[in-house]
Amino acid sequence: MALFEVRGLRKAFGRHEVLSGLDIDIFDGEVLTIIGQSGSGKSILLKAMMGLIEVDAGSIRFDGDDVAGQTEQEWNKTRRRIGMLFQESALFDSFTVFENVAYALREQTTMTEDEIAKRVSETLALVALPGIESMSPSDLSGGMRKRVALARAVAVRPEVVFYDEPAEGLDPINVTRVNRLLLGLQERLHVTSVVVTHNLKAAFAISDRLALIDDGVVAATGAPEAILESDDPVVREFIGERMRKVLRAS
Ligand SMILES: Nc1ncnc2c1ncn2[C@@H]1O[C@H](COP(=O)(O)OP(=O)(O)OP(=O)(O)O)[C@@H](O)[C@H]1O
Ligand SMILES: [Mg+2]
């Protein structure tokens, strides 16, 4: 059974239908990367799976429970099991790094101050930023901010982590660093990772499976090699001949 089973998901904004009956399965322990053009609904799908937006139709099963119609209170419980690195990666600038990473621990757990301090320090070490608790987010580089946001997302030790453009706006060295980190967390925390990215090289390098969203539905899913060699015209056009050569060579 899939950890997430999404069926017939629909979401429109006014007359603009973004998701038009989307189906997707996400399996326990995998790295699944969602690709698709800008505006295709990737962020909306993640937000729907976290109950942050209301959908018009369809079902979302998470670990066997139908969560789509849950109340806000029920969603709060479900969300504890999901960590999210938002595309905007907004840290609270008026808080220290410590307060940022401790935020969900305070909100969602009954951990003591000592336990929180220990967890924050362990989690900052996991993202390779040990000892920066007292710094202010505004004094960090873009790459460091992403990693602190990641630490904040995984501090509660979620079962699933959603990454919306984890490497957006980063230089190539930091892109590699964030990707390695993602795989390191995958291994050390035994999570399921759902990644959204425009970086096809990264997507092909880190994923067990890829899903391409086109025209409001999942147009194709498969292992990176299968997607790369797919005859499906939608897949071929999205990847493009030049990128296909680059990916084959890497
Ligand atoms: N609150 C909203 N009100 C109206 N339209 C919205 C809203 N949120 C998203 N949309 C529209 O839904 C569509 C899908 O948005 P979404 O953010 O999911 O795209 P995306 O695939 O994540 O794109 P990108 O790759 O650029 O991040 C877009 O056309 C967007 O304008
Ligand atoms: Mg997006």
C-alpha cells in the first residue's frame, strides 16, 4: 500500500483549473521527485497533501486514512508527521536560528527545554551547520538559510519531508550540498521524500522515481532511466533533446 494515495484531485482558481483529476502514489521510504512546467501545479499539489489549501474534489489517503476532508484540528495532527521545506523558505528573521529550529518542537511536542536544546543542536549538525544557534537568519548566506529551513522542517523527525525547490537560487556547489544533505537525511532519518524541482540533473541524480505533471494530471511516472528513455511525446518534449544528452552522460 502506498503511503500517499491521491486520486482524482481537482483544484481550480476561478475558471483556471490547475489540477484536473490528478492521481499519484507515493511509497514509503522513496525519493519521489515531481517535475513539470512552471505553473503546472506542483506547489499546489504539495500544499493540498498537507491540507494547506482546500481542494475541489478527489481523495488523499495518507497511511490509510482519508485526509482530504479533515477538519483543521485533524490536519494539525496529520501535519506533525510531515515536514515541509517551503519554496519561499521563509525563516522568521526576528528569531534566532535556535528559535526557528525549535519552533515546531515547541508547537507540536511536549519536549522539555533541555530536550529541545539537544534536538536543535543535533539537527543543526545534521544539516552541517553545528553551533550556529545564536545567529540571526539575516546574517546567513542563501545556502545556509536553506539548510536552516531544512533543519526546521525535520526537527520534529517527520515521517515524510516535502521539499519545494530545495535548491532554487543556490549556486552549483550549494545545490550539490543540499542534494547530498537530502539523501543523507533520507538515510539517517528513514523518511519518505517528495521533492519538487526544476533542476533536472538533480532530479535524475537523487530520485527513486519521477512524476511529470502536465495539463493538470500526472502524465508519466517511472524510474529515472525509464523516464529518460521514454517514448511518450509529453515526456520527451519536457526533457528536451539537449538535456537528454546531458542526463545520459551524467
Ligand atoms: N492562491 C492562488 N490564487 C489563484 N491562483 C493560484 C493561487 N495559487 C496558485 N495559483 C495558480 O495555480 C497555478 C499553479 O501554481 P503552483 O504554484 O502550484 O505552480 P508550480 O508548478 O509550483 O510552479 P513553479 O514551478 O513556478 O513553482 C499557477 O497558475 C498559479 O498562478
Ligand atoms: Mg512551485
